[in-house]
Amino acid sequence: MRLSRYFLPILRETPKEAEIVSHRLMLRAGMIRQEAAGIYAFLPLGLRVLNKVCRIVREEQDRSGAIELLMPTIQSADLWRESGRYEAYGKEMLRIKDRHEREMLFGPTNEEMITEIFRAYIRSYKDLPLNLYHLQWKFRDEVRPRFGLMRGREFLMKDAYSFDLDFAGAKHAYNRMFVAYLRTFARMGLQSIPMVAESGPIGGNLSHEFIVLADTGESEVFCHRDYLGFEVPPADVDFDSIPGLQAIVDKWTALYAATSEKHDAAAFAKLPPDRQISARGIEVGQVFYFGTKYSEPMRAVVTGPDGAERAVHMGSYGIGPTRLVAALIEVFHDEAGIKWPETVAPFAVVVLNLKQGAADTDAASEQLYAALSAKGVDTLYHDLDERPGSKFATADLIGIPWQILVGPRGLAEGKVEVKRRSDGSRELMTPQDALARIGG
RNA sequence: CGGGGCAUAGCGUAGCCUGGUAGCGCGUCUGCUUUGGGAGCAGAAGGUCGCAGGUUCAAAUCCUGCUGCCCCGACCA
């Protein structure tokens, strides 16, 4: 992509409403635009990141055996009356009426709707297990939206819903998502730690929040330091192996880890002092088993092997991609700007023509841009007539992992400079070597 | 929902107390020079001072109401 033909509204100064670093940098990097309190438009650069995050989420959901569908944003109030939540939900639910005065709502979540879909088609235990997910915009009319995308009112959410015949099946479904989540966040370069969360009405301890540690995190968390070194399950993990998955989940839940709400200071104090981590954290996902809370009142039942009907056991599993984009910036940034991990970066590399209009730098930059594009590398070509310093600042701000500096100084020796954004390291090499380094 | 604050050009702001032709920096446009860490000079454009009332000869400035947004707390993915 040529910057001269792209839409990248960089802000040199920080809008005053932005307090936290992810909000500031997203506004400055031209990723988002606020349209109302807690409601944002995704500009091209922001959308690229969001799409990359969503792709990883999808790939890992699919790998774990979940199946994607897409439910609407607008739902009927009648559906929510069946579960009793229409009255229970409160003012966070955005309630609207259509032209026929029918009561509708902008969905804050989809348990009722997915249960309705399930019960319409599934009759037998032989059709289980089933896990359906979608990525869809949600709306929760927060009293006080804040921190940019971190707590918006409208946000994108991946929500999965599992259906099983009994608790044992539901537990395996839970474990599938648990492992998928560990992999999902790890692929974005994030070290996530599952922490015990508020248990469902059924009891047990089948709810975990996945927390990413960040200095600027929203809440205080406590955990065992050994989690930081844990190996994330590999891509070929067998999601059908019940004992295999259980072993992974057991390992990842054996040590102490809790958010401030569930913190047990006495238990934490028993850890060796050098193993205690008290830090700030950001919740990026939650997994939850809730049994028959919806299947019972909404009559989502299947016939079991014994011929008897029973309500299915369900769980729901959320990841907030829009929030993840913000969390990634909270974790990966410095004074100059964002430092995207390669898997979610909006572009893989940016070519900086340090002397736009000069025959040699123009030619070398064009060649590099063409060659990288031909190799399928997402490349941004900074071809505006700006001073080098300005181009450096822009490149650092938007956080593209690799920068190729094409300037007269290097070209005099037939070289370009390859800079890595993550650690600032730079190396002179021929354009051919740069191509090999970045294009693989 | 309690408490606090802000609203002046695309962004950041001064002016408001003490009423009298709205200013600065960045950005934008034109020209020339410049080109390895946000260039220099010269010129130009861009404002119903959030909205609605009121006081006054006169309101960005004083008064009233409203709206929007931000921060702290409670709440929440």
C-alpha cells in the first residue's frame, strides 16, 4: 500500500480526552475515531489489526472444534422474557422499539438466541457435543464508558456456546475452550494467565478469566510466578483427548492465580516470596459453565441414550477482539509509539523512502515495494514528500514490526537499513538481503 | 448513579476573574530552498467561541437552562 493513496490520519498531538496509552496511541496512529461516548469507528489501520486479531481467534476456535455462525445484533424482547433476563438485565441493555411498537433490544450477549437456535433443530444426544460461536458487535450501555476501546459501549465479541448431554461432557467442552484461549492469546504474543472467576449458579469452579499482565492494567491481580514460564499447548494438541486436555487445564489451574475480587491473601502469602506476583492485569477472555440455566427454562432438551429427555448442559466463552487490540498496545508500546507483534501488525513492513523525488532512492524504494508485494508481504510504502525525521516518527508511532530505510547514505554503498521496531536494532544490508530477511 | 472538570479553527491551547474588532503553536494550501530523527523563509486559507434563553449600547467573557465529552468512585467483558 502506498501511503500517498492510503487513509492514515496521524495526529501529532494527543487529543486531551485520551488518558491511557492504548487510547492515546490508537487516536494518534489514526486507528480509531470516537463517534460518541464508548462508540468508535475503526479507521483502515485499526481495522487491519482488528481483522488480524479476529483471524487468529477464528483459527483457534475452529481448531478446537467450534463451529462459526452469525447471529444478529438486534433481538426480540420476547426471547429474553423466556429466560427472565429481560426484566433482570437492567439499564445496561439498550432497549428499542421498531415501527410496529414491538420491543426489541441490541444484544449485550446471545445465550437466549443460541439456545433458541439449538432447540429448534437438536433433538438427540447423538448430535452432541456441539459448540457454536460467532463474532458480532455487542452493546452494553455502561454507566461510564472509559479507557477508549478498553471499556466501550459497543464492542466486538467472540462468543461461543457449548451444548452437552451432561456435566462430564460440558467439562470437556470447557477444557477445549480453555486450551484454545491459551493458544489464541499466545499467538498474539500475549502471556495469558487463567484466573479463578465468580462461579456460576451451579457451583464448582468452572469459570476462569484470562488475564494479561500490563503495567497499565485496569485491575489488580495476584498469581504464582511459575505461570510465566508455562509452555502453551502446541498446534497439534488433541482436542478430542479428554484426559489430555484435562491434564493441561489441571496444570494451568494448579497454582495460585486470582483477581482482586477473588483474592485470598492468606493463600497467596503461603507462596514463596520470590514466586509471588502482584501486578496489574487486563481481562481479555472468560470461560464459563452455567449448566441448565437457559436450557431448562427455554426447553432446550435432547433425548438421552436411556430414552429420557433432559436439558442440555451449556457453557459460554467470550473473547473481546476490540478490547484485545487495546490490550496489545498496553503491552507492546514505548515512548515513540506502538510495537506490534508480527502476527497482528497492520503491515509486516514499511519502506521509508528518505529522499522522495531523488532518482536513486525512488527507484530502490519502488523496487523493494514491488518485490515485497509480489512475495505477498503486507507492505506499506511511505512515499510522501516528507523529511526523514517525520517518516521515522510516523513509522515508530504506527508500530510496523520492520522498517526498511532507503536513503542516499546507504545507497552509496548499495545498501538499505533494516530496522526492527521491537528492539530498535538496525542493520545495513543489500536490498536483496533485506528481501530475504523479511519476505522469508 | 454520586463527586469533580472541560467545551474557543483539523489537533493542542491563550483570552473569561475586570464585557468593547478572537490570538498563538502544530497541521493545511501556494512558492522557493532543504532532505538519515517531527526543516527554513515568504505568503494564504480556515472560527455561528457547544446549544438556547437572559442582562447590557455592546457577551467568548456576566446570569439561567440544556447538551456533549473527560476524570475519580460504585458497576462491569
